[in-house]
Amino acid sequence: MVKAELDLDREESAYLERARNGDTLAFEWLYRRHVGRVYALCLRMTAEVTLAEECTQRCFIRAWTRLGDFRGDSKLTTWLHSIAINEVLGARRASGRDRAVLVSVSDEERDSAIVANDAGDEMDLERTIAKLPERARHVFVLIAIHGYTHDEAGALLGVAEGTCKAQYHRARRLLAERLGHSAGESMHA
């Protein structure tokens, strides 16, 4: 690790300890540091601004009330992402919107991919990601955007690694089809 990262980790650890002891200003510091990434995750998973805001808010409320449960086995970011994902999935279950069906993907389809080259393509990509079936979108966001492994994403979503892989490849195939890119292009995830 770089010295600046170590210093920031120490600083975050100090704020975390203070927040565990009831210091609301320390928790506010943690909130301000992580709210952007948590909101981005919620927004990409829900594809709805209002729902993403609600899930982000509930995530931090839950984090505050369960701060004592955070053991430090993972990074605080990972723990917050886990809470946020649970909030998104819970909101979807509660609203009855979680009806996506797993689709089998052939080996050839698994190799299809996409590339976003300029700002216009990136905007198209964001809109297209938002229109993916929920489960495929959730997996794609965790793996391609936030860098989780299939195993980690599966654990966060409560699905088997194989299901996660199939949903990821389904998302890539659908994105490639919807963005009109050829199967020969690749996307680095």
C-alpha cells in the first residue's frame, strides 16, 4: 500500500472507532467518505433515482445501528456495499418487482462483449445497463463496475457462483445486442 492509503486507512479506523462509541460527527465523516459510492451502486442496481436514494439512506441508517457488528474482517466499503445490496434486494422483494428469470447462455454468447469509446457511448451504456433485467444488472454492476469476483458477487447477492456467472454473461450478451456492437469486441471487466 502507498503511504497515503495507509494514512487514510488509519484515519478511517480512528473515525470508525469514534463512531462505534456514539460520536455522530465521526459517523458523518464516514458517511461523507462513502455515500457517493454507495449511492452509485444503489442507482445502478435499481435504475431509479428515488429508490436509489431511499436504499442509500436506509443503508447508512442500518450501518449506524449495526456499527458494533462490523468486525473489520473486510473493508468498511465492502461491508457498506453488502448492506446496500441487501437494501436494494429487500426493496425489490417488497415491491414485487424482482421477477427476472435466469437464461442459459451458450459459450459463443459468453464471448460477446462491448466497448464504450466516448462520452456518448458511455451514456448509452449507462442507459442500457439500467434497462437490463434486474438480476443480470445486479451481477453486472458488482463485477464489471465495482470489481467484485463472481464468488464475491454471488455471496453478496445470495446466489451460487454459477448463477452469478450465467447472469453476468447474460448481461454482457444483452448489452452487446442492445448497443449494436459486434461479438468480436471486448469489454474489460
